[in-house]
Amino acid sequence: MQTIAMAASFPSPISCFSLSVWQTFTAWCNSHLRKAGTQIENIEEDFRDGLKLMLLLEVISGERLAKPERGKMRVHKISNVNKALNFIASKGVKLVSIGAEEIVDGNAKMTLGMIWTIILRFAIQDISVEETSAKEGLLLWCQRKTAPYKNVNIQNFHISWKDGLGFCALIHRHRPELIDYGKLRKDDPMTNLNTAFDVAEKYLDIPKMLDAEDIVGTARPDEKAIMTYVSSFYHAFSGAQKAETAANRICKVLAVNQENEQLMEDYERLASDLLEWIRRTIPWLENRVPESTMHAMQQKLEDFRGYRRQHKPPKVQEKCQLEINFNTLQTKLRLSNRPAFMPSEGRMVSDISNAWGALEGAEKGYEEWLLNEIRRLERLDHLAEKFRQKAAIHEAWTEGKEGMLTKKDYEVASLSDIKALLKKHEAFESDLAAHQDRVEQIAAIAQELNELEYYDSPSVNARCQKICDQWDSLGAMTQKRSEALQKTEKLLETIDQLYLEFAKRAAPFNNWMEGAMEDLQDTFIVHTIEEIQGLSTAHEQFKATLPEADKERQAILGIHNEIAKIVQTYHVNMAGTNPYTTINPQEINAKWDKVRQLVPQRDQALIEEHARQQNNERLRRQFASQANIIGPWIQTKMEEIGRISIEMHGTLEDQLTHLRQYEKSIVNYKPKIDQLEGDHQQIQEALIFDNKHTNYTMEHIRVGWEQLLTTIARTINEIENQILTRDAKGISQEQLSEFRASFNHFDRDHSGTLGAEEFKACLISLGFDIANDAQGEAEFARIMSIVDPNRLGVVTFQAFIDFMSRETADTDTADQVMASFKVPGRVLHRPHGPLHGTRRRARSPRLHVLLHSPVRRERPLNPDLLIWELTSGDANPASLTAVSKTAKLVSYQQARAAPPSMAQ
């Protein structure tokens, strides 16, 4: 048994099959089973009994298989399947791992593998192109058939077919009438695939084995499904081609006989037609009656040329074709062993050649006769044509000239137009003189034609006489128009000079009147008596110029009257206006009347404005007299309050009583402020924006008054808070005085607040030792957070008093006392505030040394030594008491913190 070698090209039949393969194989089987009047629905179920499998093999092979078993038992089914498998094996196909039991059991993989083997053997194996394998042969066949098509590149049986153009190209290549390939798009694969599938099923009897959505939606379509479907195209087109070849062989023999008979008929027809045409043409060429005009002879020559261009060339071609057909026919008859063709009598090739020679002889004689006749008439036609050309040129030149010379366009023309017309007329006169020679030539040619007895001499003489008469008329009209243009030019030059003078004087005068009207109607805005007086003076000066202006107006109008007089005297048609200006006398008079009308209106407006400014000046002085008193008074009171808040003589209660009496005197001044507000209201209503009599504005007065009231209230509040603080903290009057003195000393801008650096300096002056290191800065930051919790960057006197009162309180907690000294080995700082009843300047030098000397860890502080140092100085009893308490407390803390050896 011969074995089919397809292992290298195709996968094992037991390999996995995609869902598209199920569909394709089912459709392929049904395409053959329908020839036997049946089909399958489920490929793995319908082949289980082996009956339809055997029927399928009989249809595709064309051979009869062994008689199938008709029983329903399993053994009968296995027998039928084995018969089918044995038949497949007999065709040289190895069925690897495929048994009848698997098929009977409905094994899908085995069933599909078997069908694929059948497809390979009976649908693909026989495809061979140039000694290639089946798969390669089918692929090569597809490539050759689709090569001429755009966007088709078949390289495999999967992705090369995704866009559907490959299927459409195969159909179009063999049946182009079924698909309009030019309308297909590569970017629309669904349409392409469905078109190919539908056309193949409807017209090629190839069932739809594939699903367009599966192919488009799959990255790599199943190769087996594509190959199976494409092989159906191959078999469909190859079978049709074989039938067509056999039919062509039969038709070819019949076509040869029909072609020979047609050539014989064509020869007879062409020969008869050609001989008849020659018989009709020769008498026409022999008709040589002479004509009297060149036109008639030229028409004969043109007819002859038309004969050669249009009538003879087709006949020459017919003669050549006749000879070619005759020779071709004789050759074909000789090759097919047929007797030679004998034309009918008088239609032999030699008869046609003799008739053609006679035609060419007559043609040559006719051509020579035509040329001789044309030379004879050429002389007369040349003179006549020359006459017509010169006459036509002259008549074209004279056309419209009479109308131009009689035209009275100069009567309504401007000076520039007249000058242009004169230039144009001079150019016409030169042109007229140049045409004199042509008129003389026309007369000479007419005379020569008369002498040679030209057949159309009467028309030539009439035309020549008309040209000469018209020439004389043009000369007379030219002279008349020249005189009229020169006269009009002189009149218009005079008028133009007057127009120019009118424009030169009217323009500045008109500009002066427009400026005067603009000034007289201008809405002036003044704020002082001086400004309105300046406007009144300028207006009086303007009124003084009006008489001279009226004289200039009369002179300008006189120029226009002179122009009107010339126009009326010489009947000049002045349709145009002054070319140098658009100003006219009516406009000048109207504007002059307007100026005269606006002058008294301006007088009245200036008088009313003068009265208003006088009233405004009264209001300014009235306000200034009060503001110049109130402003300094407020400033003085502000300074006095500042001085009181700084000096603070007497007790706090005395200062509070004095400030309240001072506040009452300030409040009693309020009526004068209200009176000034009333004066200010009148100024605002009068729209007065400045006052040179005072530097004080109502806004300044209001702000000063509010600041005065706020300052006295704030100062009283500060005194009241100081009294509360003093009573609550037990601060003495002397301490408050010292705090105020230090605060005022560093409040250099007298703002009532201290900046951060000023506050730091103030603390140092009061005995606070704030070192210039990180620890000192941290301590100062802590103090600032107490006195300036809102982080405004300034310290008020009240916050300062609150801080100092806390720092100088009589109650000393352990933390406060311990914070007064540094631990051993650290710098000793002063307690949180000055010692009770002391000032920095009263401190003992030894106290300062002790408080600022470093205390070593190995030398604890000796309280007795500290007290002794203090008593030997000039410290007062209060200071001694505070220091004694502090020293003893520190000594106790050191004793508790020290090691046992040091405590002993």
C-alpha cells in the first residue's frame, strides 16, 4: 500500500481542533453528502454508525465501498467504520491512533482527526504546482491567482486571510462578474468575508464553512479550517477550467471555417465597393471647366484637397486591406489543405490594380490644371485683396471719428479735462496726417484695377469715392474742434485761478470759524476766581477780532461772485465744484451766523460762572477759618495726652482724675466739630475739591478727632488697668515709676509700644541677664510668647506691666527659685525680675559678681558665704531677705542631688 507523505506539512490528526474547525468540517462533509441527498448535524454523532461515513467516501472518491451492515448493534457500527477506515488506508493513508471503536464511541478528537485525514487525501493531496507538496501547492496556487490584486499578500493559511480580500480576489480572478473588487476596503474585513462567503455559496456551490466574526475576532484563524475552505475553491475553479478547455477545442475548428468563409465574403464585398468608387471618381477628376474668380478656383482646390484628405485615404486602406485579406485567406486555406480561393470575374487583384492606376492618372492631370488656373487669377486677386485690406483698415480707423470731433464734451469739462482733451486732440491730428498716405494708396490701387478690367470694378470705385469724401470731412471737423478747445481752455484757466484763491482764503477762515464755534461751545471747568477771570479776558479779546473777520468773509464771498459773473457772461457750464476745496459760500455764511449767535451765549455763561466761583471762594474761606483753629487744637491735645501718659506725675489715682477732667474738656469741644461738618457739607454740594486757604481737610479733622477720643480713652483704660495690676500684685508706686521710666526710655518713637529688640534692651536695663547664645535666645522667645501672644512683634505697656508684676511678685515657688540659678557647672542667671526694693544701679558689686560667676560642680554654693558677701556690701534689708531665701533653697536642692560623699 502506498503511503501518503504529509507528516512534514500537517499536524497529527489527534491534535486539538478549534470550534471553527468543527463548523468547517461539518460544512465540508455536507457539501459532498448533499449530492447523495443527505447531511449531518453533529459530526461526532452522525458518523458513529459508519453509514454516512461510507456514503461520504463513495461520493468524494467516486468508488463503491463494501456493502454496509444495517444492524443497530455496536458490532455492526464498528464493522461499518472499519470498512470506511480500510478504504482510506487502501488509498495510501496511515491512520495513526484512529480506531473504529473511538469513532463509534463518539470521540470528537478522533472523529475530527479522521475527517481531516480524508480532506487531506481527497481534497488537498492531488493539488500539486511545480512539484510542490499538497499544502505548498495549494498555497502557491493561491499566491499566483491573487498576485495582481492590491492589498492581497497570501503567505500562509491563517492571518493572510483575515481581511477577506484573499477570498474575494480568488472569486474575482475566475468570475469577475460576481464581485466588484474595486469597491472593497482593507479596513472592512467583515464586509469582505461575508461578501466572499455569500457569493461562493450562491454562485459557486461552495457552502459557507467559516464564520466571518470568528476569523476577525481571532488573532490567528485556524489553519485547517482555512485550508479546507480554500481547497473547495481550487476544485470548483479547476473543474470549470477543464470543461472550458474541451469546449474551446471544438469551437476552434468551427471558428476557423467560419473565419475563412467570412474572409471570402469580405473580399468580394470590398472589391466590388472599391471598383464602384473608382468608376464614380474618374469623371469628376476629368471635369475641368475654368472659373472666373479666385474664390471659385480655391473652392475647387479645396474640394480636391478634401478628396485627398478624406475620401482617398480610406480607399487606400481598403485596397491594402483587400490585398492582405486575400493573401491571409490563401495561406489559411493552404495550411488547412483546402483549395485556393478564386474571386469572381473582374474582381481579381490584377483588375483592381489596373483600375487604381487609371484613377491616379486622372488625379495627376486634374491637379496640374488647378494649379495653372490659380496662378492665372492670382495677380488680379492680389490687387483686389490689397485694396480691400487697406480700405478695411482705413474704415476701421475712421469709425467713430466723426462722432468724436462733433462731441461737445468740452462744455462741461474741468480745466484738467480740457487740457487732457487738447493733448488727445493734438495726438489725433498727428494720426490724421499719418493716414494721408494710406488714402492715396487706396486711390492708386483702384485706378490700377480699373485699367486691368477687374470683374468687380464698380464696387471698388464706389468704395474708393466714399473714402475720399469722408477724408475731406474729417479735416474740416478737426480744425473746428481745435478752435473750440483752445477758447474753453482760456476761460477755465481764469476760473481756476479764482477757485484757487478762494480755496486759499476760505480754508483758514473756515478753520478759524470752526475753532471759534468749538471754543464758544466748550464746556469750561473752573475752580477759582482767577480761572474764570482768565476765560472772560480771553473772550473779550476774541470779540475784538470779529470786525476783521467779517471783512475777510466779505472778500472771500467777492471772489465767488466774480466766478459766477464769468460763468454767466460766457455761458460756461460749471457742472463741477471747486476742485481745491469743498467749502462753499453758503457754508461760510451759515458758520458765521452761528459764531455771531454763540458770542452772547458765551457772555451769559461766563457771568453765571463768575458768580458761582465767588460763592465757592466764600465757602472756602469760611471752612478754612474754622479748620485752621480746630486742626492745631487737636494736634496740641494729642501731644498733651502723650506727654501726660509719659510723665505720669503723682499717684495713679491722681493721674486718672486728671485724665477724666481732660476728657470732659475735649468732649465739650464737639459742637465746633459739628459746625465744621456743616461747612464741609456745603463745600461738597458746591463741588469744591481744593482749598488753598488751609492744609486741613475734613477727613484729616475727623481722623484727628477720632484719634484724640481713642487716645484719651485708651490712656484712661491703661491707668485703670495699672491700678488693678498694682492692687492685685502688690507693686509699689516706686516700681511702677521705674517700669514706666524704662519703658518710655526705650519707646524712642513714642508709639506706646516696644519692638522686640527695644523690649530686650529694656529687660537688660532692669537687671535681666539675657545671654547672646542659643539658651538666651530661647529664654527671650519664651518671654516674648508671654508678652506678645498674638505675635504682632510689639509689646504694649500693659503687657509689660503684667509681665513685670508676675516676675516681681512676693510669692516664690520652688520652680521660680530654682530657675533663678544655674545648676552646678552652668552659668548662674538672675532671678525672674529685680530684687525686691532694689534697682540695678543700687546692686552691690559683689552681688553682681556672685550672681554672674560660674559655679563649678565640685564647689557647691555656700549660702552663708553668699549672705556674708551681701551683708558686707550696700544691699538693703529686702534684698538680703530675698537672696537669703534663695540661697538656702538652692543649697537644699544641691544637698539632695549631690552624691553621699559630697553631701557629707
